[in-house]
Amino acid sequence: MEEQKKPTYSKNQVNVAIGFYVLFVVAFIVLLVGIIWMIVDWALGDIKIYAWFLTLHLGLQIMIIGGLFAGLFFIIVFFFGFFKKGRKRILQYTFKAKDVDESYKNRTDIKVIAFGFLISIIIVIVGVVIFILMIVLTLFTQTDPSQTLSTLSSSTLCLLIGITLFILDGLSIFFINFLKNGYYFVLKMIGGLERED
């Protein structure tokens, strides 16, 4: 039985994977803060959270601050524990090498077709994401999306920043994978069509 060869990655690829993982952790923390903040805003109604916090007894203020820091450090420890696995998964998904038939490696026509196809798909995906974000912003504020950011509450803005960071992280990983493996997919498709002729 042959031993499976471990894939090797360049230092740049490892750094990119670490960057994506850190962005994922930051997005998760911002999203969690936004959700908690929105719930507190909703529960307090018209009372501002800072004004409400100042009316509390000093002991309660210290407990709340301590609880928030404990939660934050628990999340950081949790994600730090999954650091190696997370980085490995991102590397495997994003930079997995594909074997390309030698007859397709240096053909300009195939490179142009593959590049055009991939760019077209990426433009469609970016358009869909922007469209969905505009719909979500309109639902949150019930106003024109171009005037939305000025009317958002701080908690909603925090939540939207977290969601946007998640989307950017996911799309970046997807685009790198798509550029590498999408090219392979187009080559495979063209190879299959040429063999049928």
C-alpha cells in the first residue's frame, strides 16, 4: 500500500491561509458583538445602552465588563485551539493542486477562454452579492440603500460589518479556489469536447 504524499504549500500560501482564518475569527467576533448589541438595544427600547450602563450599580458594571472580557477570551481560546485545523482546511480547499494534461498547459487559446469564463462567473457572483446586500440594507432601514448607512444604529452597523467580513472572507477563499480549479474545470470541459470530435 502506497503512502499518500503530504501536499506542500509555499510560505505565501500558508500566510494567505492564516490571514483568511484570522479574518474569519474577527468576523465571528464582530458578528457576535453585533447580535448581542442588537438584542440589548431591542430589550432596552429607546434607552441608549451607554446611559443604561451608567445607571447600574458599580458592582454590576464590573461584572458585565468582566463577563464580556471572559466571553471574548473564551472565543479567542476556542479559535486558537482550532487554528491548525482551520489553516489546514483552508489550505486544502484553496490551494489543492490539480493535474493538468500536458497538451493543455501552454495553449494560449485555452487560457484566454478559461480566463474569460472565470471572470464572467466572478462578475455575476459579485453582482448577486451586492444585490443581496442592498436588499438586506433596505429591509433593515426601510429607506433607499444609498442613504442607508447614515440611518443605521450602531448595533445594526456592527452586525452588518460582521456579515460583510464573513462574506468577504468566504468569497475570497472561493475566488482563489475558483481561479485555480475553475481553470482546471474549463480545461477538462474543453478536453472532453475535443475528444468527442
